[in-house]
Amino acid sequence: MEVSLCKADLKDVVTIHEMKVKAFKPLLEKYQDFKTSPANETVERIITQINQSFTDYFIINHLEVAVGGIRVVKKDNQIYSISPIFILPEYQGKGIAQRVFTMVERIYDDAKSWKLGTILQEKGNCYLYEKIGYKKTGTTKVINDKMTMVFYEKQL
């Protein structure tokens, strides 16, 4: 499977924003999480994130077509966080995200652990993260009566 990552910069902000909205809109409609959904993030917020010294944003390409993105946040003590990863709906379920996690772990080979959060009610997401070695931390956050965030960590 031909998947590649391209480090994003400010010229990529609109592309990232459009893909993020398209990828997260079905979840926003399902869970009505208007305050927390990445589908509601502004272009300005993505600009701020790309400009952060502790953030790397990548565009995910499949057969040289932009199909999603991933933001890696460097925390203290070789701890990294994925916030968020997204794949356009028409490319989901093809193993792309799984491949991206492998690639990111190779790029940040000094990592002692990885963290991420996802929607507890999205069983497919939870299954993916558990399949690639992430374990629930036991921490959850209720967003509304339809949606709870669950947090994962992968120790290396």
C-alpha cells in the first residue's frame, strides 16, 4: 500500500481544514459536539497549531492523493500525542491509518509513549487503536449525552 506523509506548512492550511471538516462532519452530525468537534475548528486554529514549536502536522497521501492528516504533539519526557488523525470518509477502512501510525512511530523513534483520545461510542476507532497496541488509560470525559471521550496510551 502506497502511503506517504508530507510535513505540512502554512501553504497546506486550507487543504488540511477542508479535509478535517469533511472527515469529522459525519461525527459532528451524529454526536452534536459543536464545541469540541474538529469539524468546527477554524483555519486560524490550524495556522496556530502549525506554528507551534511542539507540533508537527503531516498530510497523509495515498497513491499521491491527499487523503487525510495527522498532528503529532511533542510533550515532555519523550511522550507524544496524536491530536487528531483523520482520513477522508471515502478512504476509511483501507488500512491507511494503521500504516500512518507505523510510519509516525518510526519518525519519532525516541518516543517512550504515545497518547490519544477518541470517541468511546466509535467502536471501529477503539478497535483500531487497541489492535495497534494502545491501552485505555481509564480516563474518560463526557462531552454530552451522546458522546464520551476515551483516552489511550501506548508504552514503548
